[in-house]
Amino acid sequence: MAELSDAVKERLREWTYALGGPGTRARLEKLTPPRNEYGVDPYGFDAEYAVAAIAPLLWLYRKYFRVQLTGIDHVPSEGRVVLVSNHSGQLPFDAAMIEVACLIEKDPPRALRALVERWVPTLPFVSTFMARCGQIVGTPENCRRLLAADEAILVFPEGVRGLNKPFRERYRLRPFGPGFLRLALESSAPIVPVGVVGAEEQAPALFDLKPLARLLAFPAFPITPTILPFPLPSRYHVLFGEPIRLQGSPDEDDQELEQKVAVVQGAVRELLARGLAEREHVFW
Amino acid sequence: MPSAPITFPGMPGTVIVTGISGNLGRALAKELHTETHVVGIDRRPFPEKPRDVDHVQVDLRKNRVEEAFRHRRVDALIHLGIMHDPRMPFSETHSFNVLGTSKILDLCVRHGVRKVVVLSSANVYGPRPENSSFLPEETPLMAADRFSDVRDLIEVDMYAQSFLWRHPEIETVILRPVNIVGPTVRNAPSNYLRLESPLTVLGFDPMLQLIHEEDVARALALALKPGLRGVFNVTGPGEVPLSAVLRELGRHPVPVPHLLVRGLVRRAFEARLTSFPPEEVDHIQYLCIVDGSRFAREAGWSPKYTLRDTIRSVS
């Protein structure tokens, strides 16, 4: 994937424009991150590569998960912002759908920087794909630097605990860690809560094969009805909530912060409840 | 690319350069000798030495090194006398690097040298999958965690850091430049980039930072600036994916799956088919990108070579 030939990239870009509908091309051309003569920004984000690489994800977005979008205007067009979402579905398609939504459905588009687990850079192809699409290892230093540069970061405070939770616990949020909140307070960035409904049903985990996960150094190895966590075509509902601006010091005790974390977690929970009430069926 | 040598008010009058016979040392001598009196120390001879440069040919660990400090007032010392050779017995490089550094720094104290510049490397942080994108100078030096041979490099850096705190009367500057490349450089990154068909790790394409050897010489000269003190990363003209560097140089990479590549390189190294120890694979798999903004801000540093020219300088 790192070495997609120019012809393949060009064809993928055409596919992105076709799936995105009229005006997509003009909108995506407004995406002008800093880039050097080799087409990348200092983190390795390559906008041209990303427009090509999202084609299959955009197909999933339009044709497979048929994403129902609410409140995309709550994502500010510029300035630092932290998007906070629930996490589910064994494989992070929820992250991909949120990012595609912000690229395709917003005018001008907004390229999100999703924070990935620290073991992702050890995965072949995935590591390169992530970097060229603007994703980055979720260290506090990386977040600070990106927020200081007025970028939009996408955080899943539940982490893999949320991603790989068993099916019987679907739509029950795992406790949010306070890290994202400290960063948001430090850089006085607004927080946009995001709720994703549908990802829980894409790959229901029956159980977690822990010994194999340990052997492969994966965070989990869920066994799903399709054996491997290949997603089923559940219908996605992605809801963006109103930006939350919290006041306070990032150096407060965890207990103090927990109240603020609870505000954000409550907002995400509310979005999930709305999405669940809205949907008529898991698959259509 | 000729350009005016680095100079500033308060340029020290006499500067000792250890390791002057190496490629970087010679580039530095060329940069400095028109602006100040340069005295070289190296156990190797210095052929084609500029006439106004003095050379003391002696091993850094020998007592005779002190000759370089006698009969003249030494204002500054630039310590490049660090050796890297994966084929050399570790005890020998370790003794040369660590003992040599402590000896030369002690002499600086004894002879009242006011400025000491030690060349370290951004490799002391080590390429690691969990690295942040831009490592600041405070990052723990974790390179030896995955590659024990670099521990003498880390020890030299740490020794220089403790020297910096123990001797507030001396302005100590520790420079950690990113991968040094250039037409005459023979270090691991340059040798790798010179390969016609270099191995790469299938599915990995980390960002790299390169700096031209002449830019490093200029950074070393700039570090002599009065008032400058501390530890600094030194970056070149930017960050670029490994694949783009190889493409720019017209190389034909041979991707090898990551589960096999280290075993393969180890076999080749043991059979003396390659000069790369298997641990070097980390550099073409994981990130080691540093933040050079402190040196830019405090010393006014900016590289002279563009990204493209820096890359092309290895061919």
C-alpha cells in the first residue's frame, strides 16, 4: 500500500470523487495541509495519498454501512478541537467512518488526526497507511503539538477496552481516562462529543481468545460469528454533539477531573441513546 | 555550494578539534580555519591539512594529549573523537569513546577552556514504535534498550551532560544531530543509502531526518557562540519518508517481511556480507524524529542545504 503506483492512485481518486458525489473533487482540493517537495507533512500525512486511500472506506461509508449523519456542523471548520467518541466493533471502522464524514460531508473538509494505539506502528502496511492518512501514535506530546498547531484530533478514551468488548456489553461505555481532558484543558480546545451506533453489531465478539492475543502481541483476539472480525453490514448512525467548553486547570486531581470527564462521557452517552432511539433496525 | 563561513562576535581565538582527521573533522577544519586558529588531535594523520591548522597526532587516551593544551591559550574545544565500528571489539570502541571523552574533558577543566562542544547524535533516543513524532531533548536515551552497541554513545552523551552540570564555569554544548549524510561520509545511514538494492521492511516506511555533513560542521561552528550552553537536537531541512529518499536516489529497494528481515541481516552480518548489524533494521522500520526548534531558536540555526540536495549528496 505504501508503494501504490500513480495509476492506481489516480483511479482510486476518481473512485473517491465518484462516490462522494458532485462537488467532492472541488471540496477535497481545499484540503491543503503543509507539505514539502515530497508531498508529506512532518508527521508523514500525504493528502493526495489520503484522498486515494479513502476510496474503499468511502464505499463502506456510502454502500455498506450506509452512514446516517447528524450534526456534522458541530465540528468547527478551523482551530484546535478534540473529538471524543465511543469505540466499538473489534476493528476501528468507527474511526474510519468519522474521518470519512469529516472529509466528505464537510465544506471545507476537515482532516482529523486520530490517535492510534502504541502498538500500531509495529504492524506492517497498517503503520504506513495510518501515517500517510494523518493518523498518529497517541502520546501526550504528539497531542499537545497537534493541538498547538490548531489541528483536530480524534480520541477514543475507552481505547481497546471499548473496541474489543464482548457483545453482551454493547453500548455500555467503558470508563473514560482523564488524559484527553487534561490535554483539552491545557490547550483550551473545545471538545466535540461523537456517538457511533452500528459498529457494535458489525462484529459481535462472542469471546476473546486471550492466549492467541498474547502470542501475537495483540490487545485482544475476538472470535466473532464470521470467525475473524470482518464487519457485517450493520447501518451506522454517526452523531456529532455540540462543542463542550470546559474551564479549569489541567493540573487538578484526578477526582476533580473525573466530574468533567463525566460531563463528556454523559454527552457521548446521550448521543448513543439518541442514535439507538432513532434507528429502526440494526441492518436497515 | 560555497557560502560564507559561520562567524560571530566573540569567536574563540584558538579551537581544539578532536577526531579532526575524520570526514566531519576535515569539513569542520575547512569551515573554521579562516576564522580562528584550529588545533587538531587525532591518532590518524591529517593529509591535505590546511597550512594554518596545527595537528597533534596522538591517541586521546594518552598523556601526551596534554601537549595540545601547552604553549597556547585554548579558548574552546570541539569533541568529535567518537568512533563507531560494528566490526571493532566493543571493549576497544568503548574504551576509546568513554575514556577518551572523560580524559579530554578533564584537560579542558585543568587548562581553563571556557567552551566545550561535544558531538553526540539523535540516535541516542533510538527508533521505537511508541516514539512521539518530535522528540525533545529531555527524552530518555533509550536506544541501548534495543541495540546495546550504542551504549557507549549514550555514555558519552550522559558523561557530557554531567560535565555540563558539574562545571558551571564552562559553557558546555551537546549537539545531537540527525542522520549525517554527505559525499564523503561513511556512516551507517550513508552507506545504506548508497546501496543499489537496499533491503527495506515490507509494509514499513518511516519518516527520516537527514542532515548534510557540511551543515553539521556549520552547526558545530555555531555552537561556539558565546553564551550558548545546553543540550540541542540539530535537524536538517525536514522530514521525508524512507521510500521517497530511495526513489529520489533511484534505488531499487528489496522489501523483506519484518518477521524475516532481522534473521536475514544477522546471517549476512555474521558472514561479513554486510556492515549492518541486525539491530540497525529498527532505523528503517520505526520512527526516530527529533524536535530541533531549541537550537534554531537559541543559536539561530538553519541548514544551508535543501532537502533534495541533502538527499542527493550521498550518491
